[in-house]
Amino acid sequence: MNPKFARTVECLELSFQKLMQQTPVRPDTLPSALPRRGMYLFSDGGSDLYVGRTNNLKGRIQSQCRRSSSHNQATLAFRIARKETGRTQASYTTSGSRDDLESDPGFGPVFSRAKDRIRKMDLRFVEEEGPTRQALLEICVATVLETPYNDFENH
């Protein structure tokens, strides 16, 4: 392995441990001392579900569960709703698109319930400034914890 890359990857373990050792909070009761940039992990009933990265932790976490958030803001809720409704395949046409699903009477209410569910989930977070380290840590955490709602598919 390239030595420079190896040093970068080795440094991720400390961030991973900090994330996992943190006492979980709820998305609707975020602490005031929240770092600006970093990683977040949603868990429910002891199951780790989704890890994300952002340059605005507070805003991103809130958008994941805000009732008014759309499909491109509440990514986890949208993925949960897709799984629950069996509508897992992306559509590249107007019919079946993400916008279309949001207004579908069989999908929209499931999406809303998923956002409500996320507000009650456990949340952990860790500061991570750089975009490269954020990306690598996201992949590391998703791989180690086998988070079911992360994917790294190309579109």
C-alpha cells in the first residue's frame, strides 16, 4: 500500500473510536457544542443504520428528519421508505422519479413516518474537517458497521 495513503487510513481509527464511544443523543436535542464539519451515525434499537458526512452537521442532521424535508434532504428517510414500500429501483423518467414518489399516496406517508422515526433514533457524531478524510471515514464506518442504508453505487 502506498505509505501516504496508509498513514491517512491509519488516522481514521481514532475518529472511528471517538464516534463509537460517544454517548448517543437524539436529533431533536442536539448539544450546543456540535462541531461544524464531520460524520454522523444514525442507530435504532442497537442497530447501526446509516453514516453520513457533511460540512454542516447541525443543518444536515436536522434536514434528515424535518417534516418538510424533501427526498434530497432526508436521504435516510427516503431510503427507509423505498425499502418499506419495495420501490427500491431508481427511475430515470418522470414516472417513478424521486419527486413522483414523494407525491405518491402509497409512498409519501411512509416517507413522512420514516422522518418521524429518525427524530427518535440514536445519533453519534465526530468532527472531521477535510473532505478526503470525511469520505474515507464514511466508507470505513459503513464497511465496519455494515450499515444497511449506505451504498456507494454510481448513478
